[in-house]
Amino acid sequence: MNIHSLLVSRFKQALVEMQVSDASAPVTRSARPEFGDYQFNGAMALAKTLKQKPRDIAQQIVDHVKLDDVAEKLEIAGPGFINIHLNDVWLANQCELILHDPRMGVAAQSQQNVVVDYSSPNLAKEMHVGHLRTTIIGDAVVKVLEFLGHHVIRQNHMGDWGTQFGMLLAHLADKLQEEVAETALSDLEDFYREAKVRFDEEEGFADRAREYVVKLQSGDEQCMTLWKQFIDISITHSEEVYEKLNVSLTRDDIMGESAYNEDLANVVSELKEKGLAVEDQGAQVVFLPELADKEGNPAVYIVQKSGGGYLYATTDLAAMRYRSGKLNADRTLILTDARQALHFKQTEIVGRKAGFMKPEQSYEHCPFGMMLGSDGRPFKTRTGGTVKLVELLDEAVERASKLIAERNNELDENELNDVARKVGIGAVKYADLSKNRTTDYIFNWDTMLSFEGNTAPYLQYAYTRVKSIFRKAGIPSTALNGEIKLEQTQEHGLAVLLMQFEEVVNVVAKEATPHVLCTYLYDLASAFMSFYEACPILKDSVDDATRASRLALSALVASTLQQGLTLLGIDTLEKM
Ligand code: ARG
């Protein structure tokens, strides 16, 4: 059940009856319980157009809107808000309907093809913290879209091509005189650094590196073999990270930059034919007057360098065309940090002008801010180096293990390892997912591993609390036949929240904002804690019907927490 859309449609109907059908019907969740559960706030705008008093308009809307089944009362407040208090019997019924539904009553949507371009690390180096956000935000968005029934096509647009590979392959060729590729490339950071030093300092090496670039581009066999070895080992490094992170990307999802190589010349010649690309100082460029600077100079979007080489941009145009034409993407979501925002804006303008995608297909760059250290600067190691993702994740598990061991000494070693892994990885992921993605955030071990506040351990713990109630009660939640009655305000509040799961997942799918789901789960867990305090369940003084009803509400909380955390890619535990 989606209460929000139900309310919107009822208000729309009322507006039609009032013969103002083009007025909008904005319904929001109320900020405070005294304002009801939802609020209609379209009366003020309508009053302006009709030149009447807002409160009078609000009254007319209240007279017309049919909500007897759903709402206990409607109340006009302030300048003309309509506060909607939902009816307890109706709410209880809605909860009963979804008690044993693993989807929590969430309806599948009309299916779209959604391409999600995420993670997409550069294979020349090891995955570092810069790839954490795209990988986990992307994976959460993918899971939510799939949950809603969409056909998701993951695209790991790995950086596996480009001039930097010349230097790396030249270095690799030398190394292979003495060792095998696996050992030579066991540490990609070191390998890259060595190659770079030789490139900058060793006589003749830079020339050889450039030769390798040419050989690679012409498809020279020996060179391609080296390149494949390099790419393969680097992908294996990424897979190790994906596995630790519990991220759903596989090799089949890789569609690296190299995959578009053959198409780049076509992209440029088509842009030329269409009169979009023109020669400028030997390069092929597209001028974009819609993104002109203050002096009126159009932005310049380069698609081919003067030496003939292609760019990141050219590849993204080819990818756009492939996703539109071959993958039939209704939507394309691309997750990268905010510094690439201009690139994607320009790419969209150029691509649309060139007809590389259909007008009704959307192209959505989903930018995110940076992960910062406690000093407010980009997150680095103590010595100023980039932090390897693998090491960061291992540290998370280690820290969680210490914390859990202090709190609980009943776990055997296997259990402790399992809990530590789920809590540690969950904490890192959740800390990231729970922040509004567009802003930078400060990475802090202590807050993310805390059992208080909006953290993974808090939610995982709340889930185990509910589970332990069922263990104590001695009945599995599946055995509940579920009559629910809502008498206390805490029960009402909890039921309203439970019914909002669908609304929340829909927002996440539309806006690619997992933090909305995190906030919701945190609110739900907190509401459960206050419910549990105010409404005893297992005490002898509680009558059977009340106990059964409260157990049913608790079961719903558990399934919602579990479903929600699963969508975020975070494991739940039975005890911790
Ligand atoms: N490899 C790029 C990077 O690490 C991200 C690629 C994102 N996707 C794209 N279609 N450009 O910054």
C-alpha cells in the first residue's frame, strides 16, 4: 500500500469536483505527530489563483475529499494546511494484509530497462577509497530497482584502455623476463609507481612506452597478450574487493572502455557529418553555446585530439549510443564523483544533438561528494598516500571484532568472525549510504561502529532485539495469525511508518538516494524502541489478543528492517 499516492489521488479527485483539476495535489509526511500523519498543502497556492482566502479553500477541499475510510479526522491548521490523521482500524487492516508478505506489500512497477554504470575503477591501479562510494551506492540503487521489478543492466565501465597502459605494458614486458605476471602485479600500486619512475627518469623508457601505445592501438598480438594479462589480474583484485563488500558485480557486468574502441572513429565521423564536430587547432571539437562562459565563449568539448587520439568523452558518447540502441535503456544512471558533473552534462547535450539516444530515454548523472579524513581533507593514509580499499575493509572487520568481543563473550570463534564481518563491513557501507550523497562526508571509525545513532550496528542490533522477543515468546513469527489493533500512540506511529516502506523505496529508485532508505530504517528502529518501552509484550499482565497484536507489529518491524538492510547490501544477524 502506498498511502502517499492514495492520498494524492483522493485529493486530485476532490480538485476535479471543485473544477480546478489542474491545481496540484501536494501531500507530504507531517513533520510532527500533532500535525497528523500526512499534510495536504495545496490550498494556499490554489487560493492565490482563485483569489480567495486559503482557509476557505482548505475547507472546500475538506468538504469534497473522500477519505472517510482512511482518515480519522482532517483538520485545517495555520494558513491553510490540511492535517490528515489516519484511522487506526484502517491502518491495522493494512498491516494485517502484509503480515506474511515478504515484499511488505510493495507492488512491482511497470518494468523499465535501467542501465546502472557504477564502480568503474581504473584498472591501471588498485581500487582505492575513491571507488567506495560509487560501488556501494550503485549496488544499493541496483538492488532497489530490481526489487521494484525493473530490468537492471549493470555496466562496470572499467578504465582498461588509454595511453597510461603503454608505460605499464613496457614495464610488464621487462618484469616478465624474470617472474610471472601474478607476482609482478601482486601490488598494482607499487607496480604503477615503478613504471612511472622509469617513465620520468630512465632514458629511452618513455619512447618505448609510446611505442607500446601505438602497438596496443593497432592490435599487435604480443602487446594484446600482455594487456589481457594485466587487465585480468587487475580485475581479480577488484573482485576481491567486491566479494568483501558483498557487492553484486560480476565479470559479466564489465563493459570497459576498451569495448568501445572500435566505435570511436564512427562516433567522430558521425559528429562531423552532422556538422556538430569541427576542426579546431587540429583537434575535433564540438562547441557548446548553451554552456558559454561569462564573455559568451562557448564551451569546447573535445572528441579527438590533434594527434588523432580519442578521449574519455568519445568513449562516453559511444557508450551512450550502445546503451540506447543495443541495451534499450529507458534510463541510464551513472555514478561518479561530483567533479565529473560538467563532463556528463556536456556529454548529454552533445549526445542528444547527435541523436545518440532517444528523447524519451533519460541520462542521469548521479554525483556524489568526497570521503574526507578527520582533518576535513580527502581521505589519505597517515603518510599521505591513497588508502587501498582492501586494507580499509580488513581494518573495519578487525575493529568490529574487538568491539563485539568486549560486548558479548558468549559467541564462539566462528560466530564472532561472522558477526565481526557483518558488522564491520555493514558499518563502512552504512556510514556512506546514510549520508546525502551529494555532500562530502568525514570518515570516522568511532561513529560508524557505534551502537547508538544512525549506524549499521544500531539497526543490526535493533533487528536482533526483535528476534530475541520471538525466541523468548517461543513462537516463530510465521505462526502469527495476526489480528492487529492499534491503541497506544506508539502503536499508531509504528504502523504508519511500516506502511511507508513502499513510498520510501520508490523515492530511492527515482532519485538514486539510498540515504532516504537509511533515514527511514533508523526512524523505524527508533519507533520500535519507544514502542517496546511503552507497550509491554511478554509480561504476564498483557492479555493474549494484545500480545498477539504487538507480536505481529514486531514481526513486521523485523521483516521491514531485514528487507531494507538487504536492499542496502547489509547483512542482518540473529544475535550479536
Ligand atoms: N573510470 C572512471 C573513474 O574512475 C569512472 C567511469 C564512470 N563511467 C563513465 N561512463 N564515464 O573516474
